[in-house]
Amino acid sequence: MRRELGPLLRKMQPRLLNGVELFDLPEAVIAVGGIGYKCARRAAETVIEYAQPRLVLSAGIAGAVSPALKVGDVGRVREVVEVTSGERYQAEGGEWVLASSQQVHDAAGKRKLLTKFGADVVDMEAAAVAQVAKERGLEFAALKSISDDASFTMPPLTRFIHEHGKFATGRFLLYVALRPKWWPVLGKMRANTAIASANLCREVEHLTESGCR
């Protein structure tokens, strides 16, 4: 989502191509395509056709699976696992194992990913981007910033994601408003996301300036 790179993109105007927002930087193009596997795949395919890149980087916020990671930590990924199929993709220059799943939102689900895949972090999109890069014969890397630790349980966010990858903010806020147990969680999510986003943007700027080395 655009807000994941909000501090970096705030003053930039995107061009829209195939439903994907493209932001031109001096040494890179950022594609914002929406939430989930299908949207990430479309964004990757679109930006490859537009920019003809040497390397495709999946950048965004993610949840911690490893108890050693904390909110605001930023790291490169060495391997992406698509949880449903078990397919694995190698990534350049990293240390973390990332599990891509469309469903995990609680501590119990994260523990399963740690046990089964040895995952450090979880997100929804990296496997789609990795698959497209592999199909196109391009180098792939992933950069993730932690927005929730391994013990953090989120509301059921996936039920509020539209098929086209947009988040139904109004319906979600109504759902939370009627369930007081989620009120402090929502406040924590906002604060954590702001920290993760700021740290992610700083690292993305550094990587693009250095040629993603």
C-alpha cells in the first residue's frame, strides 16, 4: 500500500498503468499495486514492462515471526516461502526467511510458520513478486520492516480487503468501533506502522542510491 512508503512518496505524483501506481525515482521505479498475491503479481509484471529493471525488490512492512525481532527492525530476506504451495524462492543479500501467507494474523499462526518453515517474518506479497522475477529471469530481493512482533494479534484484516486489493477502511473502523477489545490494538497498530514505514523508507532510499547492493 502507498502508506507503507508514505514518507518517501508524499510529495510525488504517480502515473497509473494497469491499475498500478508508478513512482519514478532517479535510480528506481516504485510500483504500488494493492494488497495480496494477485495485486502484487500485477504490480510486478507492470513495473517490469514499464521500467525494464535489472532487479525486482519486494519492499514493505511485515509481521515478525521470530521472537528476536521487534517493531521497527528492517532486514533483507534470503529466502521466500509460499506457504500454500511450499515453493521457495532465493533472494539476494539477505538473512531472513520470509513466509508469504494470506491468512496469518495471530501469535499461534506465527508459531506454526516458525516451526514448519523456520520463518523470521510473514507478509502477503513477496512470493508473488519473487515468482514473477523468476519467470522473467530477473534478480530478486526483498526488504521488510517489522510492524508487529511475534506475540501481537491483529483483528481479522483479510475480511476487509476487496478483491481488487483495496482495504475497506470504513467497514473495518465500524467493525472495531463495535468491539472495544480492539480499540487499544488499533492504536498500537497505527503507532507501529508509522515506525515501520519511516524506517523502511530510509532503507529504500539508501538501497536505491547504492544500486541495491
